Amino acid sequence: MGNTATRELKDAVADPATVTALHHPTLDIGYLQAGATGPVVVLLHGWGAFKELWWSTIQRLGRDYRCFAPDFPGHGDSPLRHGASITALAETIAAFCDDLQLRDVTLIGHSMGGAVAVELTLARPDLVQRLLLVDPAVDVQRMPPFARAYLLPTFGWAAFRFVLLGARIFSPIGAQVPHSHGGGWLRPWLRRGAYMARFDPDALYQLYRALFASGTGARLTQIAVPTLVISGQFDGLVPTEHARRVARSIPGARYVEIPGAIHNPMDERPRTFERAVRAFLAEP
């Protein structure tokens, strides 16, 4: 057992891929890139998140794959300039892939990014070869009622601004958390708050409303590419049963659960998450 632990430690520090921050001038999208050769992997973050959420994942996958992690419009380094809808986000990511001449893509979508990934997979079967959904905010009308709390007419907007205020209070602490922090619950949570505090509240709220107006759940049976659904064991926002139901709705899809993770397994249990992704990518 000691030898195994030593070997894993060496793997963790050996030959890390360089993660490069770039900006697409035409689309006005910031993105991360890692890896120069191998199959293409495009990673889409969720609502209120950011491209750096994938840092540990693409740093390690970049040894064997060409990885691209863009900021959605309205997030991070990508301003919201066009329509706030899941379809518009999918069209933006399609244009991003076309401009960079990315083909036969494995598309990984987390939370809201899962809804965008489903939309893009259905719209562009020529582009997407495999689909991986992580705690997917798909079939949103069947998610827990509290997930729609910000839409309540009486105090939804006020509650949303209150959460942003809390994020700003803790942002000086969260800003000190490195991208390769090793996982856990507290440090990822603080780091996510530090990023969310910088975003445009109006743009975020428009996209939040767009997510719950989407109808991707009714189209899951039309997905015709190999699909894996990953869920965090303790996710309360997209509970494991919801993620299982999404997997059952997609022909041939499989389900994997990440022990000890909540809603962001790539950030909370990065090593376990990477192994699950690699196993899926290695399948014929």
C-alpha cells in the first residue's frame, strides 16, 4: 500500500501540462488551453462558475489530450454580448470550436454547462463525438424546488444579490486559494465565491432565468453519442437520483458517482474525477 501511495504521489507531480490562458478576439471569449496533441476535449463550466474550475483536470489531461476550457459569456473573461439563452450559449461554443478547427470533440458539461452540452450535441452531431455530463442541470423542472429560489417574484432577486454580497465579503480569502489546491470542500468553495463576486449580476441573472426556461430534458432520448453522467455523492442541487434519471433517459448512457464530492467533483475530488474521465475517454 505504501508503494501505491508513493507511485500516486509521483504521478501527481510528474510532467504536468502547461495551462495557458488565452482570449478569442472575434468571439470575445477567454479560455484555458492545455496539451498540444491527442483527441480534443472541450470543458464547459456551470452557472456562476469559471474556466479555472477545470484547472486541475486539464493540467493532467493535457498530457494526452488537447483540452480547451472557455468562459461562458457573462462569466469570467467573457462578457455577455448576445442573447441570454441556452441555445445562444451552445451556438457560441460551436463557433468557438469551428474557429479553432476542433473536430471529433469530447464535450464535458458541468451543471448549466451540461444543458449547453446537450443542446450542442443535438445541434451538431458532426462536431461532438462523446458527451460527459457532470451534475447536469438538465431537465431542470424536476430539480429540487430550492434550485429555483432566485426566480421567486417576491424576494428572488434580493436573495441573489445577498449571496453575491457574501461572496464579495469572503473574496479576499478565496482569491488566495491556488488553482491546484488538491481538493476538499472549503478551499474550492472560497475560490468559487471569489470568482463569482467579480461577475456582472445582471448578466448572471439573465442566464439563470434562461437555464430554467430551457427544455433540454425532453430531448435527452435523441442523444446518439456515447455518454457518461457523473454525480457528486452529496450533491444537493442536482441530487444523485436526478443525475441517475438523466442517465436513464439517454440511450446507452452510464452513471458514475464520485465519493465525497458535492456539486463540483472536478474541484473537490480532482484525482478521482480525472480517473473517471480517463476511463470514459479510453473506451473504444
